[in-house]
Amino acid sequence: MIYFISGIDTDAGKTVAVGLMARYLMKQGVRVITAKLVQTGNDGFSEDLLKHRAMMGVDAFEEDTAGLTAPQIFTFPASPQLAAKLENRIVDVAAMRSAMRLLATRYDIVLVEGAGGVAVPLTDELLTIDLVAQEKWPLILVTSGKLGSLNHTILSLEAASSRHVPVAGIVYNFCASAHPIIDEDTPRQIVKWADRLVKIPEVNFSALPDIDFSLIFE
């Protein structure tokens, strides 16, 4: 089973959410691996995958070494379409599809972290959410209580709905800059659109919290 994890923007906290979800699933005895559909802003490795592995408490998987968990890496921190263009390369969508499908044959659950939000262009013709729809991956959307997040959350859910992408759940991340009133009201608004919401408190990486994600992985 493949789940696609997107944020409402680049700073929504997807990587932490994915690491905590993988940690939870491992403790449930699930054979789980995480992957980056495409990584930008890195050179030769995926920093996000390194954070996942640290949070999972494991060393690199053989699939990491083989390049299956990060089949496309670009140096410039931008949308994959632009990052590839700046390197005179193309985004090999077929390679991404193939890698994720292969991972799904080896593991019970594959958590695929995207780059940025759901409408980030992979190529000049293909948005991220379009690929997710084509592959029929359920979406897990990461958001928070920072100003503007409710609008971005609803728009992301609308984009998924219009393409018939099922939403497995919402992860609501802690945000230090969130106004308490907005932080309290935003989850109440979000559940009108997607009723499966899991909150993540402020994360101390020296003592990671055990979050119950059973609502999402029913």
C-alpha cells in the first residue's frame, strides 16, 4: 500500500510527520519504508530520508543505497520542474513510478513524501497531484495553525477531490508562530472537510513522542 504525503507548502513539516508515521507503523509490526518522490535542494543524497531513518531508529535500507527511495535528486531548492531545467535535465516520471511500485512489492506500506504542496509542477505538463491521481495513491495532507493555513488546506483538499484522490487523513503539526485563537479554531474548520485528523505536538528529537496514527491507517 502506497500513501502520498504532501504539505500545504514547503514548511508544513512533512518530513517530521512522515518520520513519526513510519515510527508508529514500525511499532505496530508493519513492514514500512519511506521514500521521496523527488528531492530538490540536495546534492547526491536526500536529507529528508536521513531524518526519516533517524526518527525510525534504523540505518539506511538497501533500497536507499540502490536509489529506489529517492529516484530523482536535484540541487536547486525549487519545484522539480524548475530544478531540473536549471541542471539541463528532465524529471523522469517513469523512474519515479517504477521505484515506488517496486517498493510496494517489498513492504506492507510505503510512505511517499512529496516536494512542497500538491500543485507543485513535476514537469511542464504534470502537477504532483495529477501523478497521485493517476497512481491512485491515498493522500495524507500535512498542515498547521499558522496564518493562512486553513485556506491552503481547503484548496489542497479541493484539488484532491476534483481529481478523485482519496484523503486518508490530515496531520496537524505544531507551529510555534501560530496564534492560539487561530490554532484552536483551525482544526475545527478542517474536520468539516476531512474528518480524520491527527495532531502532532511540539517535537523534541531527543525524546520523540509516540503519536497514535490509527485514525489514518485504519
